[in-house]
Amino acid sequence: MKQYIKRNQRIFIIVGVVIACIVLIGALVLMLQKREQNHINEYKKQFDHAPLLGKNNADKTIIVYADFNCPYCRAFDLKMMDKIKQKYINTDKANLRFVNASVLGDDSIYKSVVSYSLYEHTASNKLYWKLNRRFYEEQTKDKQHKTSQGLDSKHPTQNAVKSIQKHTKQAQDVQSTLKDIGVSEDTRNKIKRDINNPKSKAWTYTLKDKQLIKDNHIKVVPTVYIDNNKLQHPKHEQEYKQIIDYSPLPHVLKFINCGGYF
């Protein structure tokens, strides 16, 4: 009888220890998940100004660093954006933020300013995303001039603005595209005023994006993150599935060169 009681006591102790371990492990996992989520939320705040596709409260955020004049970015956009929208944006599994790298020259910067101005002055962002696609569809291979002075602070200098306007080869084409996609004359005039005004939000956000490129050590475009996870192959659908569809646990930061154009 005593042996039976002792054996049951050992069983109860073992079961108790196992349960305690499970509770502790569960608490640790929840703590790590909360800590990681807080880190992700802080990380994503730096993109609050960037054009948003999808619902703001979506669980995951896809961050695309790209240049409107980059041929690799064009290939990514035409191959992947509709798939991303269909599988993740329209299903509320994720939203998307677009960061204008504008690293290739004055035409790229000009398009970034125009796109940010349109995003600000239209009630719906549908026109912005229509312009975003048209910029890629109508992309040319013209060599760009690079204004190098006056772009290192929150606002560009007036001389930098004049230089970019002077050397942008596609300015007339951009204005024609705005009219073609249905942007009103009033909004087009607001965009022109923003282009001329170094302190407009359009210029502020364009230069903020250029600073994000430096701060986040973006070496090539396109570069794609899902939250704070860098994709190795942005044009491979499986990587999106692994992070958005399959993995509920926090992800380890990845710093892998995804290839592209800079």
C-alpha cells in the first residue's frame, strides 16, 4: 500500500512538473511573440507616410522598395503585384506600402513627387495605384541626369527643385498620363504647385523615402520585406506563402541580398 501511494505521488509530481513546464514554455512563447510584435509595430511606423494598398489594420505588411524607372522593378510589378493584391490584399491577410527609392536620377525623383502629391490630393487611392502601374507600363530606357546637391535634408533646396525640373525628360509625358487616367484639372494644378514648392509634403515624403533607403541599408531595388523579414526572391510566390500563410511564430530577421538594380 505504501509503495502504491509513493508511486502515485511520484506520478503526481512528474505530471505537475510537466504541466508547470508547459505553462512556463507557453508564457515564454507569448512573451517572445508580444516582444516581437512590438518590435514589428515600431519598425512599421517608419512607413506610415508611404502609399497604402489594403486595410491599415491588416496583420502583415508587405513593404516594396522600388524605382519607377528601374527595369527590374517593372518586371516585379508586372509579374507580382496583381498576384499579391488578389491573394493577400483583397483577402485582408496583408497590406502593402510602396517606398519610392528614386535612386536612378531626376526623372525618378520627379515621378515620386508627382505620385505623392496625387496620393495626398485624391480622396481615393485608386488613382494613385493606377498611376503607379502606368509609370511601369510606360517606362523608358532614357539615361537620367542626377541632381546631387540640395537633397540631403528634410526639404530640398530651391536650386535642387529647379535642377530636377530642368533635367526631367518625361515631365510632359507624366502630365499627359495624369490627364489620361482621369486626374482632374484642379488636382493636376495642385500637383504642379507641389512640384514647385520645396516644402510640400510630396517633396518631404520623397526625401524621407530616400533616407529610408540609407537607414535600412537597401542596396538593390526591388527589395521586398514582409514586416521585418526580407525576401530572398521577391518574385517567388512561395516566400510570401511561408510568411503570410504558414508561419504564426515570429520570424528571424533575414538580411539576404535579393538581387536587382541600383
